[in-house]
Amino acid sequence: MHVILLLPNVIQRQVAEHQIIICQGETGSGKTTKIPQFFLDSPLLSDGKMIAITQPRRIAAITVAQRVADERKERCVFLFYLH
């Protein structure tokens, strides 16, 4: 089990109360793939707000987006890359 899955309410509360949060955890803890999913179904992500995930390489960003879509059994419709 991903450790992050034990903390959705804590993480959502921190995001609601603070402009910036930093999540630190071990590799495989779910920081990159699970945290965005907490907010996709959350009221915090209303009014046209979006989730942005940054990765040091374009292929990593694409892979993360596809992984989240796959886990949610959804289709990754579009991706874009700014540099």
C-alpha cells in the first residue's frame, strides 16, 4: 500500500490552508501519482482550478500523466510541454 493513501484528509487540509506545501517521501510512496488524484474528486479543485505536476524531463511528465489516467481508468486526452 502507498503510504500517501493514509493521509488524504491531512494533505487536502494543508492545501486548503496554505498557498504552498512541500511533500517529501520515499520513492514509491505515491507523491506524484496519488496526491493529484486526491484533488481530482475534491471540492478544492473547482472553479476551473487545475493540477500541475512538474518533472525534470518531458517523458517523465508524460509518463506520470498517463499513469494517473490509467489508475483512474480514464483516457489522457491531451498533454503539452512548455520549455
